[in-house]
Amino acid sequence: MSPTRTADFTIQGFLYQFNKTLVEILSSSGNSTITVEGPVEDIEVASDGKVNAIQCKYHEAKSQFNLSAIYKPLLQMMEHFHGNQNLSFRYKLFAYFPNETPAERPVTLQELQGALDSKSKTLQKHIKLLKGQIDLQKFLARFSLEFGGSYQAVFDQVRMALESCGFDKDEVPILIYPNALHLVSQYSIAHDVAKRRVTSITMLLEAGRAEVRDLVDAQNAQLISENAVTAALVEYQVARLQLLLDVGVLDTDAPQFWLKDHLPDAVLGSRPRRGQAETANQPVVPPDQFFKD
């Protein structure tokens, strides 16, 4: 597989995880707190003192499911369970394989033991800690494996969940969904774990503010542009008056001298000087009109 193709699948994997995170946030109860990129797993849903820890795996490139493909996340979950049996954690591995129908897939004790019997060098550090130590029966009671739908299917779940929350159907794909996905990505990179926690209510409020925020941003941008035009005009007039003053043709003693046009009579002496009364009410003319002759 080419490096470019591998990178594509990696990016899709992150987006798949973010979409699954949105599904969990939008489907959670009002008193649930979701941690994005939690201390233990990718998604941690805490409610009533219990935590559902979910790890996402996206295997677009694998033609068929093989249990060895999930040995590493399986062993990582076993390791956390073994050292934290007093905590009310449940573990879910949410994995996408192109040829698997979305559904929960039972895992047996023999399959768990198969992970512990693996000869893979990259897994030995986990196996040494667990083999002969972990209670597989207790872990299995807290573990589940679920095959997820395709990227498009998970996106459709998010879209329908947002629509069911009352957002306009036409605005969801072009405004609400991109804003919600951006929020999840921002949560995921926060260094403080407290800033990676969110509730469904918070997410809906933030996503729904997109319309108002975008309108305010557009109005602010227009105001900034108008102020920039005004500032440019002021700077031009100040520079022009300074030029007239520097060349000695600006009579600052005359009333409202800034409204008079002192330049035409001074340019190369080409025009006869007009009297004060004649020029008093002349409009200010841009330089390009003076030099057009």
C-alpha cells in the first residue's frame, strides 16, 4: 500500500473517531459527561458513577476481520481493568471492518486467552503483566466488541441526531455539523483533561451558536472594511495637506483652508492664480485630475 493511501486511511480513522464521539455525545443523557480523548480510552461516557470507555479502530484497508487485528487494544483494556478493578468501568471496542455487518460480536474466553498467548514482540510488555494474573471471566463481563458501520453510515447517524435535536435539515450538513466536528477536534487537543469534557447540552448550545456567531463575524468584518476605507481617505487627505504645506502653497491663515484647492495655481505656474473669493468654495479634487493635462 502506498504511503499516500495509508495517510488517507489514518485521516479517515481520526474523522471516524470524531464522528463516533459526536454520536455518543448526542445520544447521551443530560446528566452524562463525555471525555474526548480520555485518560483511558478515546471516548469516555460517565454517568451515575459509571464509565463506559470506548476505543475506536478504523480498518478500511483490511479485507476481513481477524481477532489478531485487535489484540493490542484488547490487551490495553485488560491491563487497565487488571489494575483498576475497583472502578466502575465498562470497556467497548468499536471497530470498523469493511466486510463485517454492524452489530455486537460475542468474544469468548478462549479468544481472550489467545491474545495472551500471542508471540508478537510488540505485545509482550502487556502479556507479561497479565498472563496468569488477570481474571478473564470478570474482564469479559465488562467487555464488548461492536462492529461499526462505514464512515458514511456513522456520518448519517450524526446528521440524523442533529436533525432530531431541532436543527434545520438544510443547515446541518453545511453549518451545524462542521461546527460540531470542529468542536470535537478542539476538545481532543486540549491539554487539561477537564477541558476535554463535554455534555450533550453544552455541545448543542455551542453548535447552535454557529449561525449567530457567523452573522456577528460577518457584520464585524464589514465594519472593519468600512473603517479601513475611512482611515485610508483620512490618511490621503492628511498626506495631501502635508505635501501642500511642504511645498509652500498651503495658506493656513485663510479661513477653512483645508476646504480650498491650493494645488492648481501652484503647479508649474500653468494657471493664473484665482482670488480668495473664487477659490473659497472649490471642492477638493484628487491629484489625478490636476495632472491629467
